[in-house]
Amino acid sequence: MTSPTTAPRRARTARPKLDAIASAAVELAHEALLEVTEPGQVGEHLRVEASGERLVTHIFECTMPGYRGWSWVVVLTRASRAKAATVAETALLPGEESILAPDWEPWSERLKPSDVGADDLLPYRDDDERLEQGYEATGDEDVDRVAQWELGLGRPRVLSAEGRSDAAERWLEGDFGPRETSGRGRRGTVTANCTSCGFLSKLSGSLRGEFGVCTNEWSPADGRVVHLNFGCGAHSETGQEDEDREISRSSGVIVDELDVEYQQDAPADAAGESAVVGASTEETPAEETPAAETPAAAAPVHDDVILVTPVTGQLSFESLGAEVPEADSPED
């Protein structure tokens, strides 16, 4: 017959007794604090506690600005059969109402991607789960040259499957993720996405099937990684069905109404003569109407001509059978 097992009783630990000599040395503890603090930082004595055999702790109020709830402590000890206590240590400790800094966290957990600038340097991570071993040199000069230069390899490490997945999820949830396509112009939709845009430059590798880089300076996504289903108003084919298209300045007919062509005056000996341009007219025989006897302002009747007066350089259209008006003399 077995006897029931019982758990062994734990030995009671007796509380240390408060040493009378060390607890009474309040002035000694106060002087110890004055040696390590600035004037006005130590307040009144609050209490004394027994910390061990002939070991006591004196607690003083902390009066420093910004340290509400903190306390100065002085630990006094006494040797066996000694008649006086000595100072063991001094410290400044927080209380229950103290304002404390948050718990320390390693940089890998505290630092966020948005906290890193272009000139900040991150430490090397040997066991980065986003990367895996890349191409290693084989020793064959021809093989290594093809792999490193023609194929663009030669990096010590490349993206792992987990690294590619993290990047894809981050880009999908970003500002340049997929957008709904609709031809009705509803808010939040686009008429065409980046798949059909001529400004899209696709990525290499396995991410090529979902993402690319925008190269349109007029797009809000210029120089950013965009999803193939993203779209904006700067699409290369936007507006091709509109009636009013933009006409290139280098094509078509340009009417310039501000350009003036200047014609110099005719010589003085020909000032009385009018230049006739257009249909041919009947000539007057020289013997019937000598040139010397013809007045400068006189002009024959023409069927349908365009006259250029030598003085003003103006054009005059004449109808059939109308007489040419008299030209003003150079003196007028």
C-alpha cells in the first residue's frame, strides 16, 4: 500500500529587519545626494526601507523639472558590530506616475521605409529573406562573360520569391495600382489603362507580366512603377476619337494678315505711267498718240485689268468697260 505523495513545503523567507543605525543615518544619506546633484534637485526625505541584512534604502523626493514621479535613493550598509553606516550607492529611480520613454526596440522593428532618406545608409543584412543567392562565377572566362555582361547578371544576390511577392503587394496597394476602366467617364475610372499606352516601359523578370515604369512627363506617375491596369488622362491614345484634334503647327495653311510687302516708287520719268497687269489690251499706234503729248494722268479704258499705281503701290481692280481713275501726281 502506497502512501499519498505530498508536495514539499517551501521554506519561509523571513523579512529582513530594519537596521536601527543605518535607518537613523538620514543626514548621511542626504549629504551623499548633495555631492552628486545640483542645488535644488533633492527634496524632502520620504521614507526608509529594509533591503537586506544591515542594508537600508533612504528615499528622497526629486524636484528636478520634467522628472515628476521620480525619486532619489541612497543605499546605506553597516558592517557587523560597526557603530556607523556607510554609503553603498546612489541612484535616481522612476515611480508609478513617472513619464518614461517607450520600451527599446531594435532598429529593424522601429525603423519604417518612409523614415529612410536618399542619403541614409542602412546596415548590411546577411539573412535577408527577400533575397536569395545569385549567379556565382564558374571560372570559365567565356561563360562568366556571357552571364555577367550579355545577360546582365553578376550580382551577389537577387530577389527571392518572397521578395518579389512583397514588392508586388506593396505596389498593388499603392497610388499607382489597378484602376477600373469605363468609357462612360464615371468618377474614379479611366478610358484606357497602361497596357495599351505607348509610354509604358515594362520591367524585366517575372514582374514584367504585371508592372512597368511610366515614361510620360505629363503623367502623375512619371518615373514610377505602375500596374498594367493603372491609367490616367495622359494616355498616349487618349482623345483620338474626339472631333477637335490638336493640329500641328508645322502642317496646314497659315494665313498671315500682318505681313506687308513694300514696293519702291517708280523712277521720276515713269511716274506718269501706269503698269498694267492682267489681260492684254489694244495698243494705240505711236503716230496717233505720241507719248510726249499724253498727259501723265491719262489712262486708256481696259476691259478687266488690275492696275498698280507706281506712287502708292496699291492694287486696283477694274470691271469691264470702266475707266481707270486718274492717278495722283507725285507732287500731291
